[in-house]
Amino acid sequence: MKPNNEWPDEAEGLLLVRAFLSLPPDKRRLVLKFADELVRAQDRHEEKTEASPT
């Protein structure tokens, strides 16, 4: 059982969405660009892991 001081995952997600939407458009673009770069880096890392012989 979770301690009382922890937010459920759904509430944390909603807080993140609300914070994102409260940003000005130029800052939103930066956040989206950063998230896109993280996904691409993770994809490249996974491709390297799959390609390496084990």
C-alpha cells in the first residue's frame, strides 16, 4: 500500500500535463524538441543493443 504522501500515477501525469499547457508556446516547443531527442536517443540505443552479437 502506498504512503499517504504519494500521488497516484494518474495525478502526477495530470499535473505534468497542466504544467506543460501553462507554458508559453516557445517553451512548449523546447519541451517537445527535448522529448523527441530523448526518444530518438533511446531508439538508437535499442538498435545498437539488438545488433550486438550475444
